[in-house]
Amino acid sequence: MNLLTLLEKHQNEIVEKAYEEISTVKLKGYSKVGKERTKTKLSNLYKKVIECVKKKELIPMLNYTEKIAKERFDNGFDLYEVQTAINTLEELIWKKIFCEIKPAKLAETLGLLSTILGSGKDNLARTYVALASKTKVTTLNLHNLFGGTESIAGN
């Protein structure tokens, strides 16, 4: 079996399991949008993985992760929540790969999947940072951070 066949065959199962795992972690952003919207979001991400595997290109994932970064950022999702969703899908796909892909094809298969999702996660994080840098960050207090080093040195 090749990666594309595996992804298409197990799409519903993997998306369902990913939702179950995410719901146990109780990520606040995904909890707010509810079960059906969360599953739709996971399914859309999964479809982008399939598209990238079919086309053997990263542009669909990069465009998609930029779009979801903006949407999730605007809707108050923390970056770690979106990264957790992607990581969960990736881990479940890996498990299927190890069960169904012949050992001789594992390096190529895992390399392709890791490249697609890794570039997506990187792009997502860079987009979040760019968006966050345009707004005032109220939770970062550098004075206290550097003040802590002075009190240590003074002891």
C-alpha cells in the first residue's frame, strides 16, 4: 500500500480518533466551536495532506496553514491548540503507516508526511508570530523577566 491509498482508506477513522484525542485534552478554542466544527476542521486539514501527497507539493499546505493561522488567531485560539490538532493527526497517520506500509517504504513515506506537516506547522507558527507582533502582547512582562536576573546576581 502507498501513502495516498492509506490516507484515503483511513480518513474517517483517523479524523474521528483525532477528534476523540483532542476532546480529552479539552483545548479551549476547539471546545468553544464544538464537535462538528472541530471534526470539519480536522477533516479539512487531512484533505490538505492528501492533496499535497497527490500533487507532491507543499503550496496547498502552506496556503492552508496561513489561512487557518489567521482564522484561529482572530478567534482567540492559542498556537499550541492548533499545533496540538496537527500533531494529533500526524501521530495517528504515523501509527497507520507503521501498521500498513512495508518497511522498505517507511523512510520515503514518513519523509513525505513529515515534510508536508512539518512545513505546515512551521508556516502556522511563523504566521502566528507575525500576527502577534502586530498586536500588543499583554502577557509578556520583560521587566519582571530581567528583574529576576538582577536579584539573583545580587544575592
